[in-house]
Amino acid sequence: MTEETVIIPEPEFDFAAYVVEKLGDAIESHYVASDVITFVAKRDAIISVLEFLRDDAVCEFKMLVDLCGADYPDRIERFEVIYNLLSLSKNARIRVKVNTDENTPVPTAVGTFSAANWFEREVWDMYGVYFNNHPDMRRILTDYGFEGHPQRKDFPLTGYVELRYDEERKRVVYEPVKLTQDFRRFDFTSPWEAMTDMQLPGDEKAMRPERGYRDLRAEKEVI
């Protein structure tokens, strides 16, 4: 009777535990969302965290795919800065987050990932999160004279000012937004019924054309 060799499989590698062990107090917490591991890093340690994830042989997350912001007004530190990283060699993605408030800047990641340059400018423009030591910290999507940061949850949908060309002054001017009451009434019905040969749900607001209109729903009932 021959003795069979029993192969004991190695325990599955816990990547999150490995990163937390290596980075220690720099990581505040971690969790999995949409099959992607997310690490919440301390704000002042974000550069060392990103450099480790980029350079460590087990990680090799050498590509910053995206850097964006999120606003949670009910939190003391209302803003999140989110770094989405990709490792081509490992065929894996991870996410790193830091939290901050309206007045506390975040260290720039431009020296670690050059792609962070315009991403950080966009977060500054949209949310007002400032990045320390950024080489060119100015707006990128809105105009230079724009007031406020439009993706904050407390930013009004109509904005604060409107831009128009003034014929008398021969230049672009900014003026406070003035919406008459008529433009504040929304009935949420469509005026585009005449674009098709049948009336769609929600098109009751529109006038039926005198010619060319067919009520396909009524025809279907007859058939």
C-alpha cells in the first residue's frame, strides 16, 4: 500500500493585513467596497502611504487612475479626497482616502504621481480642498472670477453670479443671479411631444399637431 503525499495549501494571502502591518498608524481603517479594498489614511501620512503602495514589491500600484473629492456636510471633516490606484503587474485596483475640513490642506501627491496635478486642481476648484506645495494651485474648470465651489452640497443650484457679455461696456461682466418667479415653477412635464408621431407619458403639456399625429396606443387597442 503506497502512501499518498498530502499537500497542505498555503493560507490565502491577506493583502489588507499586509499593508496595515507595514504602514502601522498611517492607516486609520480599511474595508472592501464594490470588490475594491479601501484604505483610510491619516492626512499627514498620505504621501508615505502612496509611495509605499507604489514602490513595494508586493503592491506595485504605479498608476494613479483618478483622484477626486466627495462632500459629506454632516461630518466634522466633511471632505474626502479619494485616490484610485492601479497595478498593471498585479492586475489589481485599490482605493485610498483621506479626510479633511474646509480649512486644513492636504499634502500634494504631484511629487509621487505626476498625474495628480490636474486632478488636485479639479478638487480645489469643485470642493475648495487646498493641496499644500502644489506647483500650480488654481482653478481648472470654472472661470477665474468664479465664486464658491460648485460641487459642495450647500452650493445653490443657480449659483451666486451669472456671466454675460455687456454691449455697452464691451466686456464680460458678472452679476448676481436673478431668477424671476416664473422660472422657479417646474411642472416636470415634457414639451417635446411633437418630436414623435405618438404622445408619450408626460407629454400631456404639449399641443398635439394638427397633421401627422397618430395615437399608436389607441391603434394598438383597436387591433
